[in-house]
Amino acid sequence: MSALEMKLVEYFLHPAVQARHFNPAMFWEPLSAANPFGRLRVDPAKLEALFVSIIQPSMGCGQEVPGTH
């Protein structure tokens, strides 16, 4: 899994994103029954922009979300 893919999983697990009740299968093909984060179904840059807009709505695209590194 690439660094960006790992960051997307981190963002997905953020409480603000979890509050949206997204199903991981919307964005990833499950790796296994126990791991829903397999191959991405969507453009990673667009998914990152979506998650960042949910986590930190006042931040622009491409900026790092504080506390995620």
C-alpha cells in the first residue's frame, strides 16, 4: 500500500469522516472479509480532497491535515 493509500485509510477512520457513515466498499475493493481497504475504486486525489473537505472544511485542497503525520 502506498503512502497516499495509507493516508486515505487514516482519513477514512477520522471521526469526522466516520460520522458520515460511508461504507468502505464505496471507495475500496475489499482485500478480505477482515480488511475492507484493498484496491481503490476511485481516484486517490479526489478521495483525498473529499476527506480533507470533511475533516477540515476551511482548508484548501492539497494542504496537510494537522495531526495526521
